[in-house]
Amino acid sequence: MARSYDQPIRDIVDYVFHYEINDPNAWKSARVAVLDAIGCAIESVTKSPACRALIGPVVPDTAVPNGFKVPGTNHQVDPVKGAFDLGVLIRYLDHNDALWGAEWGHPSDNLAAILAVSDWLDRAATCGQYTHQGPPLTVRTLLTALIKAYEIQGCYQMKNAFNAFGIDHVILVKLASASVVAWLLGLTEEQTMATISHVWMDGHPSRVYRSGNNTIPRKGWAAGDACMRAVHLALLVRAGQPGVPEALSSKPFGFFAQTFRTEGFVFERPFESWAIQNVLFKTMPVEGHGIAAVEAALTQSRRLRAMEVQDYDDDSVWARDEEVEAMRAKVIVDVDHNLTRDYHDPDKRSIGSAVIVHLKNGATLSEVLAEYPVGHVRNPRTAGVVHGKFWGNMRLMFSDIEIQAVLKSIEDDETKIMEVVNLLSRESPKHSRL
């Protein structure tokens, strides 16, 4: 008799294959998320030589026929490398969206796997190289996959602290991406469960590269690595590889027994479309927990200006500035238990920080509290600022006419994915296609 897959695996597959998204705000939020992530990718490829060095074909000057066209470049690569490349571009400068809970994460990372696979499938099917058995390769399908990837990652993040076991949060990017990519490929529910089981059987990245003095640029390509692995696992299952039904619960070698060291996962809510509607959009390239503090500091002194990506470069004038270090040494961080409570409150979901400034003359500036900084869904300025962020990033490489074409393509549910990606390709950074 065939063994049944572990319940958490079955729950994801049931959601991916059968849940109908009916909330209009979820679709609206998904379009904003796509555009924000694309803008972040264009920003990275334009501003970061270190990021550009990581993308493109492994063998220089090669192109994969009907492969994924990496946005902002002239690279055309296979979907596995494409998922890595776009994942790096979206995440590298720490400017894409974020979601918080017991685990922190960046659900727009998943767009890399979704878009790379969808574009490749669309091109291959259009030229007759491949008979597509999955859902239509349109913007509507892209948004569906993205909403569900956000939800899988988001629901796991709320109450499950992978960081407590030294596991990096990109494990959830791999999980969410593998789940929806299997669906995009046209795999069966059984094959999708097999794919997810392989996610849990993998070794998982350590948080060491994201911590203290060990922090290195790998934190910028870890999500791309997770997307790449997710696509690869789904393709291996498509090629006939079986899964392990008890990958989570098996003793002594299952994920729970050997890695997570608990009896199971904890969930605050069912899979629906909540996560896509509750992300924090980063309006400045700051670690998510610090955004409210920075906003409060900006309010304290209009002489400060918003941080820019270049401020984080190793050769930035701020990197070894003695005044910055002196200021850092004077900063005292205290826990406010009310803010902590509101952070975890599912109905409030604030991400508050307060800043008090003590001046040399003994005076103290009154406290400034930012509970819902710009970028939070409850801040009325968020929509306008995120819209401006998208235009600012896209104008680094594209004309206004081209940007309008991208916007129009994402607004139309029936737009083919390859048509969207074609609008984002570049022969060179300065070459306009229109």
C-alpha cells in the first residue's frame, strides 16, 4: 500500500492546486509586488558591478535557445541559471519587500523562479519545442503563482523560527518556489508532493553568512541559490525522480528529528491570500527591522537624508568614517515590550521603533515614534512612494515609453509572459528598444 505524504506537504499541494483567489486586493497587491521586484532587479544590474559579475551564462558568450531572458541584460540562459540570476538581481541590494514574524523573509524572491520558468516554457511552447501541460503562461498565471508563493512562505514565517536552529530563511523561498514551479510545469499533485519532499531532504543554508563579522555577500545571492535549487528539484521530479512521503516525520533521519528538532510546524492562519497584502515594501535599502528607526531619525533631524544603495559599498565614504563609528558607539537600543507585543499581534502587525536624541548641551529632543513606516500597508504614503521607487529604478535603464509598456503588460491578465520579459531585455544598458 502506498504511503501517504506528511500532512504539511499535502496541505501545500491542496492549496496550490485547488485554492481559488477571490480577493480583488490580492490581485492588486500582486501587481505592485511584481513591479517593485522588477524595479529592484533593474536597480541592481545598473548600480552594482559585484552583482553583475554573478549573472549570465556559466560559459561566456553562450545563449540557450528559447531560454529565459534575464531582465536588464542580453543574457538568455536555462531556467535553472535564470532563476539564480533574477533572484540575485532582485535581492542583492536589500531593496525588495519583506515580511516578518518568528522568521524574517523576502517573499518577492520567489518571482525569480516563477518568471524564469514561465518565460522559458512560453518560448519553448511557442516555437513547438515543448508541449506545455500546465496552466496558461499569462500574467494571470504569474500572479496566481506569486500570490501562492507569498502565502506559503508567509504562513510558515509567522510562527516557525528556522533561525533558532541556525537555518537561513531562504529555506522558505526554496519551499514556496518549488511548490508553485511544479504546478507551472504541469506536474501532477503526486509529483508536486515529491518535489516538496526533496526540499525538506536537502541540506539547508546556515545563517552564519548573515551574522555579525561573518556577514558576506552570500546573503545577497542566497535567495537566488534557493530559487535555482527549487527549479532544479522540480525538473528532476519531472524527469521521473520519486519523493519520500515521510521526509518530515521519519525517525531518526527526517527533517523534524534531525534538523528542526520539534514535533511539527505551527501555523497562525490557513493558506489564503493574506501574505501578499501585508508585506513591507522597502522605500530605502535598510534592514527591515531598522526602517521605522530610520524614519524616526529622519523626523528628528531634517539634516539627515535617506540612505542610498551606494552608502553600503565597501569603498563608500561612510564605510570607515570615524564620525559614523562614534555615533554608532553612542546608540543605545532598549526593548519596548509594548512594541514587541504589537509586532506579534496579528491584528496590528506594527513594526515600530522610537528614537530619542540627547544633545551635548544636555537638552533632549522629544521622542519620535514610527509604528507604521512608509512601506507598511497601513501607511497612507506607501502606495505613492513605492510607485515613485519603481519609476526611479526603471528610469536607470528605460525610457518613459518603455516603462509605460511594462506597466500596461502587467495590468493585462492575458499578456503572455514572454511578451513581458521581452520588454525588459537589453542589448546593453544604454540601448533603448523603443
